[in-house]
Amino acid sequence: MRRDTFLRTLVALTAAGALPTLAQAGVNLKMMIPANPGGGWDSTGRALGKALQEAGVAASVTYENKGGAAGAIGLAQFYNAQRGDPNAMMVMGAVMLGGIITGKPPVSVTQVTPIARLTSEYNVFVLPANSPFKTMGEVVEQLKKDPGSVKWGGGSRGSTEHIAAAMIARAAGVDAAKINYVPFRGGGEATAAILGGNVTIGGSGYSEFQQYVEAGRMRAIAVTSEQRIKGIAVPTLKEQGLDVVIGNWRGVYGAAGISDAQRQALVEMIVKATKTKSWQESLDKNGWTPALLTGKEFADFVDRDFALLRATMVKAGMV
């Protein structure tokens, strides 16, 4: 075959999506982050983009933040604008599932393509440094006296911190429907509200609060894990007499309508990215637990977690 004929054939095959593995080398990826800057999805998406470039599977990564409704606004835009695009990805996680259960948006995560779960993380509850409360026990006592006087700050309604707050209320014998939960569209907004004393207590992943806790501007009082997290001197809710355990996880989806080969190419790219030095540094820096799960196994996990979250939210009086 003549060289010019070979090149024309190669270009045609690439355009048709028949060479997903070869196409990885120079792709320009688009990353939808369905939250405002400064939160867990934002840091995850940007850390992943950096790792994809370090792994040599992406030439560039562009990011778009679109916060609101537990990611449902960004999800709808991703679904409509990127359909069939093999080089588009969206960060998501348990928070989005909770938002879908409570908000019932027109576009569901089942309409886009599951690629991989990346990390898992538990929520930490914090108080501003000048709070009159010192422990979760003191917060709960006030909650029992006057549920509306305790303002819980965190992610969108249906987020894991929202569910955890409702579970804490229920464990304390308080009607979960009476909690005063203040949702924010991104971790940056929630952090500002906590530091400014606009909420009583805030919840999110430890990585979002770590610098403020270490600087003495926030006090971490409880973590939603079964046991204490290594390297984080924060008591669990169970240690404090509240039978509440709930975890968070984050992953990535591809666009709707991509082929099986294109989906597999994205899976391979993610796997390579998670083996890079920069990804490991991001895990260490943010206290994320690696929890890689890909393809059908990831899709099955999402189905199970969706059902479990819904059952938990029903039990907590949120649905």
C-alpha cells in the first residue's frame, strides 16, 4: 500500500471511531464538573485531568464548571451537548445519586455512560473556631432543644452530608424533617459560610476542610466512618453514641451514545491515569482512598448504591 493511501485510510478509520486506542495519544479531552469551583468534584476532575496528561493519553484537558441541584444542571448540559463525543467526561459521585432521588431531574445518570469509580471518602463535620459548641454532643443537645436553631451547611440537597445530618437527627431522636439544612452549590461556598459563621456546623470531605482545620480556623468534631481514619485525629459518630456510618465516592462518566470500543478506550485511559505519580500525590494530599472500579462492575455498583441510598433516605425521612 502506498504511503499516501495508508495515511488516508488511517485518517478515515480514526474519524469513524474505529481506532479508539490509537486515538488516545493526542485527544483533547473535555471535562464537565457539575459543581462550582472549590469543592470535591472540582478537585477530583482537575487532579484526574492532570494525571491523564501525565500518563500521555490526553494532549489537553479543558474544564467546565456548572453547579447546582446536586450536579443535575451540569448532568443535563453534559447529556445534551456532548452526546456521542468519545472525548468528553463528567465527574460525579454519590452526591449526584442523592440529588436524583430527591429532585427527580429530567436527565438521570442512567442516560450517560459509566466509566469508572475513582475514590472513596467519608464526611467530616466541622465547627468554626469561634463556635460556642466544642463537640458533636453539644450540637446534638441543641438540636434536641430546638432543631431549627442548628444550621447544617453542606452540598446540595441529597448530598451525603445532608443524608448524614438527617441520620444524626434520627439517631438522636429528632424528627429529621425538622433539621435546618442549608445547601451550597460548591465546596468553596460552603467553606466560606462555615468560616463566616453563617451556618452552625458544616460537613464535607476532610480534604476540603483540612487547611482550615490545621490553621485553627475550624474544629473537626466527627467523621462518618466506621472507624477512625488513619492520620486524622477525629472521633467517629459511633464513638459519640450516634449509630451513623455513611461514605462518599467519586467517579467519572462518558457521554451518552458512545460505542463500546470508545467506552473501553476511556476506561483504559483512566486506568493509566491512576498509575501516575501526580494521581498518587493527589490521593495523599487530599486523603482520598483509591477505589478504582471500571466498566460493568462500576455500573452494577452504581445501581446497588442508588438503591441503598434511597432506602437510607426513606429511613431518615428525606423521601
